[in-house]
Amino acid sequence: MGKNGENITFAGGRLDRAQHLRASADALAQQPDARTMLLWRGKPLVEGAQAPRLCWLPTDHAFVGHATGAPVFLGLIDGAPRFAHDVSNWEGPTDGEAPAGFLDRSAQTHPDLPQGSHFTDLRNAITALSGDDAGDAATAKAILGWHETHRFCARCGAPSQSAAGGWQRNCPACSASHFPRTDPVVIMLVVHGNDVLLGRSPHWPEKMYSLLAGFVEPGESLESAVRREVAEETAITCNAVRYLACQPWPFPSSLMLGCYAEAAGRDITIDPNELAAAFWVSRERLALALAGQDDEIMPARKGAIAHTLLQAWAQGALDDLTQD
């Protein structure tokens, strides 16, 4: 994808991560220009309806009192410190209620928060936020999600403590240090002639189709992971494999590695534990589906790297990149 890969959702952001200042995070939080991003159960606080944007609040705002754990020092924006607080301790209005539908379209508000602000699922705002806001929110969501699931030492099981401005957890019992991890996931544009391979996960809504994807296993190259995942899910063998672009995906902490693969054949045998369906789609039909003109195919949503890759292939933008 070349330079265009940097325009993929969540790949941007305004943050200067300022690693050299992480040890001074406590002092930076006291600066008058310090601001924080609030996240409630993974949902960032935004303001505005038609064109939402991240809502940055002073670090001493009253709602910060709902925070669980220490804040994360995200870095600097225009020289001013930026933090993230997890305010999941607040008992929101939807407590005990599971969000309806495939996406959480609910919004939570509170009178102590700025007028017009609300907590929203980042998936729901994926195309509404600016590229910079989406990237900054993804960083905050991923790092706070890591703290939520790594509160205990993986070596001895004792409670660990946040350190280095939230970019490290130390164990006071055995002195082990732990750092955030990103899980690599291959997502494959598998092509045979003029057709692309689409699949549907069993838990997705009817008619929703996307590219095949799977986690890279220990000791595995990207190319090997692509060939293994495609073979496991559809029994299709892949020949040439090429890397195209990547996307940080904070649900919870993956890096989606977009790849192009040439299928050696067309016969599909799905693994029902992985896929509900899979089939070949022509470039022309894919273009219609992306335009919302196919009654049987609802392609990957805008903002996801799968949509970006499918659209680029349908428009012929990858033809030069995928030829020897």
C-alpha cells in the first residue's frame, strides 16, 4: 500500500509519545495545560454529534474521581501533556444491560461532563472521528485495556503496580517488570484470477463478509501464517504472499497485517468452527457490494483494513504492487 498505508484508520494520531518524560508523569499531570482522555469500559469520551471529536478534560476534573488505577501518560500534543484515565468505576446508565446488536450503539452521558459529550464505542465512531483523534483514542484504549487484564504478575501471581507513566507494570514481590504487548494478526486478500475470497465468521450478522484473518503463532513468519490460516479455514493452498499494509486494532490490542496471497486453486472446504461460509466474488460484484448494491453481501465496514484492501483491489489500485 506504500504511503497510503499511513492513512489507514487508527494508524495516525497527534501524540508525541515522549518516552523520555514517562518517569516524570506525576509532575506533568499537575501542569495547568495537562489534559486527559476519559474511557468508560473501553469507550472514549467524545463531544459533538455530527462531527464528533475527542473530549480532553483537565486532569483535576471532578469526573476523574471515578478512575480505577493510575492514569497513563500518552505523551504530548503541541507540547502539552496528555493522559488517559479509566473511569469504568462509574456505574453508568446501562449497567446490567448488554448492548443490542453487533455493535454497541449506546451512548452514556453524565451531568458533570461537558454538555454534548458522551461515551461511545470506538467501533461506532471509527469513520466519524478524524484520523488523528481515532489514532489517539486507539492508543489510549489499547494501553488501558492492557492494564485491565494484566493486574497480576505473570511470573509469581502477586498484584503488580503501574510504572513509567503507565507503560510498564512492576511486581513488588519478585521484581519482575512487564510491558504492553501487541498481538500480530494476518488478514489476507486471497485472489484467484479476477476473484477474491470472502468469508463470514459464525458470530457475524447474516450477509456480513470480510477477508480471512488469524493470529500469527510463535515461531511463524507472516507468509507462513497466511498460508496456514487460509488452508485451515478453507483448505485452499496459497502461492505467492506479499505484505501490503497494517492497522493498529485496539479490540483489544492487535496489529492487523494486511497481506496479498495468490490462491493455487478454487475448491473450498470450510472449517465450520472458524467460518459459517466462504466463497469467491468477482471484482465487478465486489465493487457493487462496496457501493451497497448487492443484496447478499455486506462487506467489511469502512475504517477496517479489510474494507481498505478490498476497495483498493476492486479499483485496481493493487495491480502493480502484486505483480512480479
